[in-house]
Amino acid sequence: MPGITSAPKQGATGSTSSPFRKPLFVAEPPLGDDGRPIIQKVLIANRGEIACRIIQTCRKLNILSVAVYVDEDSSSRHVRDADEAINIGSIDRSDRNPFLNIELLVRTAVNVGANAIHPGYGYLSENADFANSVREAGLIFIGPSASAMSTLGDKRSSKAYLGEHAPDVPLIPGFAGSSQDAEALKRVAEEIGFPVMLKASAGGGGKGMRIVRESSQLKEELERAQSEAQRSFGSSDCILEKYIESSKHVEIQILGDSHGEVVSFFDRDCSVQRRHQKVIEETPCPFLTDETRQKMSATAVRIAKLIGYENAGTVEFVVDVKTGKFYFLEVNARLQVEHPITEEVTGVDLVSLQLFVAAGGRLQSLPAVQNVTQVGHAIECRLCAEDPEKNFFPEHGKVHLWLPGSGDLAPGRDVRYETAIESGSSVSIYFDSMIAKLVVWAPSRALAVEKMAKVLAHTACVGVKTNQLFMQACLLNKGFHDPAYTTAFIPTHLDKLLQSPWKLNLPEAEKALSVIPSLVARKLPDYIPTTSHRKPFGNVRKQFRNQRYDPVNIHSDIVTRVSWPQTTSSNENLQSKTVCVWKAQGLASASRGEEAYLFPVPDAANSQEKAKSAAMKVSAQYNSISQALRTGEVLSTTPRVVKIESWRPAQGNPALTASWLTSTLEVSIDGSKVLAHVALPSVQPHALAGQTDRSQRVFCHLPALGTHVEFKRDTLLSFAESTRAVVKDKDGPEERTVTAPMPCKVLSILKKNGDEVKSGETVMVIESMKMEVSIAVGASGKFESEWKTGDAVEEGRVLCSVI
């Protein structure tokens, strides 16, 4: 299409799939004296994609699975996939998160007859008290021992233990004491030298982590790290250590049995991080030499054997890229989010091994794990509901259309979609913002990067904003191609990463693709199955208006681009642009396609500078558009020739997708074919055909752009009405109130009512989707708020105001 150098098409550079790769090795569960598997029924004390992942392996091994869920997650896929599902209450109405309620989870497992519990990751997965309680109840805990968690799973105790029992293991300088006093930690930080890192001692996943670059920041950052740690792991304890600026985050996957055997499954590079949370992981680490890889693996195995570590775990290291030296960071005493990439290069199902060793199996009895090697290259991308253009603010809402890639990019041996999301699923404020993990394998790193970029571009996740395009920019950035990229990769290249990696001529592409919403809305009635009963006015012809001789009403649509990929560092491309679409004579079918005339709509706020009021500005704009349409001025432009080549409805769970129409269509625009996955609200066919005065939302995932965009389709009259409110806002006073961008909880209020505040000053901290968000005011004056710490605030309510 003119104006677009698009994301690569499926198969554009040849297939990188390997049909001859063997399936993952799945360890058969050990049998008891009665000849039956020792583990027969597993309760999964988690939710979402990791619950689905564990259920998948249980099903392969004929082990019954039990899901637990809360009211806010009752329609999640893991609830439906499990053999049994138990409601454990409500997050919103409970004193504590049911997923953190040890007594409740153990009692539930006993009541349903489960003989084992898998903790997944996060929540209680590294809680020694949970492991003890499970075992004391006579159940099998699929994870390490409580003593191993207490010794190595806790960051403080692990460093102390290794300093005493393995002094040759390199440790990052830090504070080994238990004091949580800000002044005491400040003195230690000044001795070590800034910058320093604060970390939650009891957990990981980027929660409770803060970089502190000067002493004046330490007290505030410590309080926030402790608050986040308490909510995420049930412990506010934090440690302090030196922060190494030019470093890579490299970890070694290990797995031990109860007979003293520990196996290394080698390394993963997790250096692409944002706010200390992993975004993209890959294996093998492209920076490590074979010698360093072997040394790190040997160190990880030695650490695990020191305490007789059992089950899956990850030994994390910091690698200084300037010196090549590595330092012990911590042990994650659980299965990691990024375990699938290790499975892909080693060919082993790690969840099956967890079940195997938890039932007492000997790793030495499995030839498949005696000489583990890495074959090929694997990459994982974490698809999160967040808006990169708004400082990665978390998003929530409905995913109207979820559609993985097809062909070589479809889920299969070399492409994995680890998710509980499906069309119609809700992204809730009560859970983590990660909605899917996309995993690819290829023979080489270059091919894996190329394949992942294509998988991301062709995955339709329509309805909430995600980091989908941002990750494509990461993969295609020159800095990522340097094996020595560090944990500073994202902040270093952020401006570039926020721009689309695909070369777009924005105005030309926008014009051409703006045809699609109008085409879809007008043609969709032809593809909707009709019911047998007659409707009122059923004999009235399609596109009838009572102003039947007014060509403005009959053949014109106005399409507003609501969201569009940013292509430069300028904010210009972020401003909404409106395009008026003319369709030729009702879009009657024609073998060559229909003709569409496009022209820009003038900004109402700039129409006739002498017009003072909003109403006058909108009227001026309306008259300007109407004049161009009535006089035929637009017909002097070159028309676009548009044709639907194919159309198929998207499949989904009817219970979740009934309120939205979703389709995949191939459209020819001036001879160039464009693939579009479309979602729009379900309405009556007459409304789709344009016989409505209401705006219509149309979402289009366009693989050519690597993301979905949102359009608003109007008649001229409905467009004028919607524009009136926009112009009024532009004419309005300075914004002096801050509303809740989504349902949230007030964590702290930094000002008292009546305090003087300045524009841009942070006045509150809220939490949503497990993330803390600072709230700043947009004007100067006196601070006022009706809320107090701990209050739950609904979306759209006023958080605070400046008077």
C-alpha cells in the first residue's frame, strides 16, 4: 500500500519452523506401592496463565487438576480448563487476598481430596509457612522445602548463608543486617556508595524494588518498597545492596530431587527490564562465553547442593559487562515466569519434572536430563495491559478480540501462547497486568528475533492498550542486537522504543486505512445471518433517510482516528486527526471494487477565528464539510478503489463475545491487500448501515502496523454533536481536578487539605493492578481531597482538586 513499509507478512522470509523437532520430554509420575501414581490430584494455588500451564501438564499425565478462583476471576479460562474449580471468595470483599490465605488454601485442598498443591509463581510460592502448612496437612508441596526457602529464598538469609558456607561465591556488596531503620540504611548506603538498590527480601518479580541515587531519596523509596513488598508477599522486609550500573541480569535454571541430585538447565538473559520487571527474556544469553556459562552453572548447582535443594529454582546473577565478572544475586525458590524458553531449548517439560521429583522421583533415572544441552534460540515476550505512551500506565477492560497468528505463526511446536485470555475476557484491576507470554523457538538468535517480531505483529489483542508494539520496537532496535545490552536498555533507548519500528508515511497510511471502518460498518449487514422473523420497517431499503435527497447524509461517513502508532518523537502524531470518507453510490458490489473519496476535516477549534463560542465553531466546521460535499469539491480528488477480498467471522466463547462483532477480512485498497482483524459493538444491521445518529467505535488490528488502532465512525450530524463537547473542553478553564483513571486504592496522601501545591507536584499515591501510581496535580493552588489512606475509589471519581 502506498505510504506503508509494513510489518513482515507471514512467511515473508521463509519458514523458520522445524516440523522435525520432538515434543517436549514429559517425565512420567512415579508410582506408589499400590501401582498408582503418587500424585493423583493437584490443587493449583494460583490463577491465570500459570494455572493453565500446570493444568496442561497434569492433563498429559492423567493427574486431576483443581483450580481455585475468586469472584473477580470467575470467567477466567483456568476455571474452565481444570477438572474441578473451587470459589475461594472475593479480593474486593475480603480482609486479605484469598490467594495469600494459607489456612483457606490448605483446607480447600483437603476438602476436595487433592493430595498435592502446586503454588505456581508469585503469591505464596516462596512462603516457607505455606510449604510447612501443606506438608503438615499430609499433602505434597510441589516446590522446595521450607528450610530451603528460608535459607536461599530469602535474599538476606541467602547472602548470609553463602558468606559463611561458600565464601568463594562472589556477592554484591550490601547490608547484611536486619535493621529496617531508614537512618541506619542511609549510613550503610553512604559507606557502600550510591547508587544502591532496595529489594523486598521475601519475593521478586520487580515488586518492592527501588534504585536510590542520593541519600535524600532513601526514606521515601524505602517506605514505598516496604509497602509494595507487604502487599505482594506478606512481608515488608527489604535489603540494601550496591547497584551495578552496566550489568546484565542472567539466571540459571536448576532442578533438584530429594536424593541429592541437582541438574542445571543453563542460562536465561533477562536484561530487558522496565521498572525492574522483566519484559523480554532469551536463551542462551548471547553475551556469555561457554566458559562463563559453565562456571555460572557450576556455581548454581553448588549453591543448590549446599542445602539439598529440591524441585525447580532459579539462581540469579548480575554480570558486569565491563569486566565480564558475575555476582550472586538471589535464588528464586519456585518456577519462573520465563521457564518456557528453557523448555524450548532443552526439550524438557519442567512442570512434569516438578511433579516427578515432588513424588520422590530420581533424576538419575531419567536419561533425558543426564546430558542437558541447549539447541537453537528461544525468546519470550510478556504482553502486558499498559499504555507505553502514558508512562506504561496499567490498562483494564475487555479484550474484545484475541486471535493468535496463523500459518507459521500459529500456536505449535515453535510458537507458544501462554495465556488465560480469550475473546471477551476482562483484564481486571485486581491482578497483574501481564495477560500473555509469547514464546518462539528458532535455529538461531537472528531468526528467533525475526520470528518473534512477526508473531507480535500478527497477534490480535483488541480492546485494551498493550506493550505489543513497544516490544517489537525493542526487538528491532540496534541496541538489542548488541549482545552486551544491559538492564539500562529500555531507559537508554526509550524515546526510540516509543515509536513504531515500521516505516510509515503517516498521513498517507492514515488516509488509506481510514477507509476500513466505513467499509466494515456499511458492508457488515451483508455478512450477518438474518433471523426468520420479520422486523418493523423490514421492507425499508438499506441506507434510507427521511432526507432522502440529501447526498451529504446518504453517502458520507466521518472517521476519526482515536489511536494511532507514534512514528516520531514529536507529539504531533498523537493528536487525533479526522478524515471524511465518501463512498460511491451506496457501495454497491462491483467486480473492480468501490470508489472512496477522502479529504481532511478542518479542526473545529480553528474554524473561523472570529467565531467565539463552541457552537459557532462547530457550525462553521459543519458548514465547511457540507459545502465540500454538496458542491462536489471532493470529487476532484483521486478516489481510492476499495474491495473486500475475503471475510470470516472470528470464533470465540459466545458467553463472552455476544456483545461484540469480530471478523477477519482482507481488503484491497488501490490494489494492495491489507489484513484487518476488526471488532465493533453488536448493533442492529440498520445501525451498521449508517442509519444512526450515534458514533460507532471500530477497533482494527492491522498486522501491517503491528498493533490495533481505534476509529470512531460518524454521520455528519453525530460528528458535529460529538465535536461540540471537544471544542467546549478546549475553550474551558484550566483543569483543576484529578479523577481516578481506573478503579484503585489510595495508598498515601502526601498533602493535607489546605496545603499549597504547585502544578506538576505529586500529591497522592494509588495502587491498581499491583502497581503503584503517583498522582500529580495540573494546577497551582490549595489541595483538597475527600479520601483517606486505604479508601477504594471507583473509576472517574474525583481523587483531589486544587482550589
